[in-house]
Amino acid sequence: MSKKKDAPAASAPPEIHVLNGPNLNMLGFREPEVYGHETLTDLEKKLRDAVKESGLKVKIRFFQTNYEGEMLDYIHSLVLGLAQKGGLGGILINPAAWTHTSIAIRDAVMMLKPVPIVEVHLSNPLEREEFRHHSVIEDLADYRIAGMGQDGYLEGLRWLLSEMQKERLDVH
Ligand code: DQA
């Protein structure tokens, strides 16, 4: 291995991770009257573009899964990597149906508490069936957005970027 590869990635930019739970891979096809016509790929492009436009030195990464254990493993990998690289700037999470049911997801998100957490929902669960009214992570989230469609993710991203600047993370 070259020396360069072994060197600590001290100047690696902080990362924002966008986590999407079950059925969100079906955006654009799934109940478009509720979730809109745009796809998950459209959403990821908008977020990537927004980071580019911000001019900040931040990496944005995306993860979607329909498997709870995979989401847990992904969150664990973020927890274990918290102190490494440029650091974790924040998390944008739409746990989808797990929002209302999964104590396991809650317990995992709890381990991310040292970083800013945004809970985002495309629809407004409070205006829908009663079983959607409760979120098991609402008290862990530093910022919550619902009912703004994909724009809600952009709003959450802007909030995270401003928090990262306040925290003086090396984003410039
Ligand atoms: C959702 C709302 C949840 O109730 C639902 O199960 C989802 C998506 C939203 O983004 O509006 O899958 O999180």
C-alpha cells in the first residue's frame, strides 16, 4: 500500500448521510398523490446539487433499504466512524413506516445523538391515519419536517449545513 493511502484522511470533508427507510425506493410510483411523482434518484440529485451550490466542503451520501437489519447495520457503521475522517456533519432520516413501529431504529438513532439529526417526512403523518401520528424518534430529532414533499429534504439539508457552519466544522 502506498504511503498516501495509509495517511489519516485529516482533510476529508465532513459527511451528511441521507437515510431512507422502506418503500421509499418506490417514490414516483408509490401513491404519487401522497408522495409525488419524483423518484428517489430525482431527490438524490437535488440534494447533491444543493450541496454543490452551497460551495461548502461537505460530502453527501445516500442509503435506502427495505430491511430493518440493514438500516441498523448502516447506522452502526456511522456510529463507529463518528470520530474518524472529517467527521459526521449530520443525518437526514426518513424512517418511513419504521417511524411508527421500530424501537430498534430508535435505539440505533439514539447512538447518533452527538450529531444533528433531522427527521423528514414527505407527507404530513399527523394529517393521516392515526397509526401514523406517533414517531418513535421525534424526541431524538433536532429538527423535524413533514408535509413539504421532496422540498422538505432540501430544507433539512440547509438546516444541517447551517448547523455545521455554526459548529465550525471544517466545511470551507
Ligand atoms: C412517510 C410517512 C410514513 O407514515 C409512511 O409509512 C412512509 C413515508 C413520509 O415520508 O411521509 O413510508 O415517512
